[in-house]
Amino acid sequence: MVTPRPEPTGLDETVRKALRSALSAIKAGVSTQAIERQIATAMAPYRPHPVTARAFAQRMGLALDEPPYTNVGESFEEGEVYSLRIGALDEPRGGLICSRMFVVQPDGIVTIDEVSL
């Protein structure tokens, strides 16, 4: 039996828009703090999800665990692969987290699903 997909809510649209906005602003040398501020502004009026509130981006690689905070340095580096995670809460209804993996280039990013292997 197939469960029908629920209609998008304001939370869904806000989180996805914030994700697209942040991804469009990232390129080599862009300040991680600037992206964090951009995400916070785009998420209003929703509260950040506790899972992503302090850990919106991480480098991709092999690690036994990830710190519970963004630990990628002061800016995004060319050639590095990152995961961007944006989440928000709409209490008491629940929350939503969206993520995307990407490679940083001098003039923007390429998402992992767009990379030719």
C-alpha cells in the first residue's frame, strides 16, 4: 500500500528555500559565518532544529564521529567536499532537516549528484 505524500507546509518551503539560498552563495573563500547568518535569516520565523542549530556544515571524509558543531574553518575551501544541513522546528507539529553534499569550486559549487564519476 502506498501512503500518499503530504502536501508541503510553510516549514517545508522555508527549509528548502534556505538550503537553495545557502548553496547558491557558497564558493571558495566564502565565510562560513556569512552562510550561517544567511541561513538564520532565511529560516525566520522558525526555530533552528537542535540537530542542525550548531552543525550546519561538515567536511565529508572518514571519521568515527562528527563534532556537534560546524568545524570547517573560517571559509569554504576549493576542491573540498561538504555536507550542508538545514533544519527547523514548527512546534508542536514537528521538524524538518534537508541536506546536500557538494564540491566547492572557485565560482560556486557542484552538488554530488551533478558530478561525473
